[in-house]
Amino acid sequence: MPSFHVLIAGGGIGGLCLAQGLRKAGIRCTVYESAPDIGRSGYRLHMNAAGGNALRECLPDHLFELYVQTSRTAPRREVFTVLDHMGNELGSRPHIGPPNDPVRPHTAVNRRTLRQIMNVGLEDTVRFGQTVTGFEADDDHVRIRLADGTTAIGDVLVAADGINSVIRAQLLPEVPVVDTGMRGMYALAPLTDDLAAVLPDALYDGFVMATGPDGAMFTYGVYQPRRPVAEAAADLAPGASIDPVGPYIMANLGIVPGTPFGHEIPDLWQASAEDLHALMRSAVRGWHPGLADLVVRIDTTTIFPASMRRLEPAAPWPVGRVTLLGDAIHAMPPSFGAGANSALRDAAALARALAAAAHGEVPLLPVIAQYEAEMRAEVFPVLRASADPRAMDIDFLPDDLPTAR
């Protein structure tokens, strides 16, 4: 199929990875991204071998190497650790995912940096500021409608447009978005030598959660790149638009409904950054001095609120020229750090499937059906487990979830 063309709604982690994989396979695609540019795009992402192996498969060698070099240095222990508010370790559990690389393990990335790396070489493929609003599909093609009134035609449409996907809403309107009621505030504190000296050692594990007696909950993630981002980018992708990023700690205040701390929390989206910072400082009053100092040092310009939402697993749907990946079909709470990794896993699997169809090796619809069935089998158990109220318990890990060793 020399004219085979894939339309991708959404230029996030999954959409860009898919575009890179298709480009590597010699398949034309166009990515339509609503945002005017890469944007802030959140902060630190936990990476496991599922996501890292997908990047290895989809990215050209120099960009995969840039991803590795700008990933976090290997943590003290590659586990999820739970502390009390005084920094005492209560327990730990392994991360989920296939076995990690023993030499240069997949660890964590800065989300914006990863998206900028994945955008290299796609400058003529990604259409920023263009929003897909709907589609019509028949036996031969799929046509998308854009917010500016124009349309585009392709052979396949991939919904990579996140939990609020307009494509999923049209294709699978019965799939609900579930608001868990939990709220959060993400922020960054620069990781300086003097801050590092007062933090509990456990903060250098893979991912850390600390809970207070009133129900306040913080999660932490260290980001210390293996190589300075600007240096690695200049060496491996000279001229690419990749911002320098220094070491930091991501701190997320989780506000759980029904707890004393979660009672009568103001509207986070109407509050100023200073008010949000004051709320974060109040949450760690009486905590371990290092954990409290970390919150004091937060850069208030990096604070943003978030609501924790998820999707219900969808029942199998009729196969067609429209398919989905990532948060558009299995948005999940961050309990296992699997959301981005699952999206990357989807992208690599779908790029592989579409390449086989485009090169005439297999018919298109059966290969899409196989991709969707395998995605439901592999990712939906993680979605279900992450939505379980016990998901943040250190002793809870379903038997059907693989763990990295």
C-alpha cells in the first residue's frame, strides 16, 4: 500500500511514539495535536521495560540513546517505598513490568524532555494547534473533522488524545470517565546538595510515598539525569529544540476524600500558586524536617492541581479503521506508574501491526483486531488493579501483573 496514510489524534507520549515507529517503517502519518506546542506536559515519569523497550523499537538509534542518557541515574533500589511522615520506612514492593535492562535500566524521565526527543524528525508530521473533533469511516477510508472546519482523509485513525478523547466518545460512548474524588498538586523542588543532605535515604528509591496521621499523602520522584540534558542533546541531536533540565524532586500532594486533611479543601483551580504552596506546607507541619524542607523549597511557578480520573475497561468493540491507544482507552490512576509505559507499549505494538498491513503482509482489519485483543489482555488487568482501593498498599500486587526484577 504505497499510499497508506495513518491519522493520529493527539501528540502526547503515545501519539509521538507511534509516529516515530511508523516513520521508521516507512509509513506516512500525520499527528494532530490540539496544544500550540509541546507545553509543560507534566513532570517526572516512571519508566519500566515495557515503555523503554517500546522506545527502543520505535525511535531511531540516536534518539533512543538520547532518551537513555537523559533518563534518571539508577535509583538506590528499584522499588516503590512507603514511609510514615517522620521518614521511617514502612515497607516496599517491586515495580511492575517485564525484567529491566541489567546494564542501563529504564528508570524515569522528564516528560517534556521525552516528548521533545520524540518530536525530533517529526517537524513536518505533527500539526500543533489542530484539534480533531470527529470522524466518519467506511470500508475504504476514514475522514476526520478538524476544529477549523477542514477535513483530512486516511486509511486508519488512531485515537491518542487522552482521557477526554473525542474519538473514543464517538466510537465507544458507553465507556465512562470515573472521577475518583482524589485531588493532587504536582510541583518541583530543585535538587541541591544541601537539600539532598537532609532528605531520608529512601527518597532515592524508585518511587516513594509518605503519609501523615491526618491523611495527607505525598509522593516523590527524584530526577537526576545520567548526563546533563543540554550536553546530551547537543551531542546526539544537534540543533534539536530540547530544553535544559536540572536535577529536581517531584512532590505530589494527594488529597484523599474522607480523611481529616481532605475535609473542606478549597477549589484548587481557583487558588493562587501561593495559596496552593501554603496548603502543601500545612500538610507537612510536624513531618520529618527534610520532608518539610523539601516542600518549603518548591518552586511555586511549577505547582499545578490535578484530579485523579480513570476509565472503566471497555467491552470488546467491533473492529474497524478507527482504533485507540494509551489514555484514550485505558487511562488509569498512577498507582503502579504504568500509564505512560502502557501507552508506549501500545504505540510499538500498533506500529508493528500497521506496518505489516501497509506492506501487504496481512489484511488491515484482522491485524487491528489482533492489536486490540492483545492490548485488552495485557493492559486492562493493570487498569483494573490500579483502580483497586488497595492499589497503594505495599502488600497489594495482583498475581497476574509481572514485576521487574
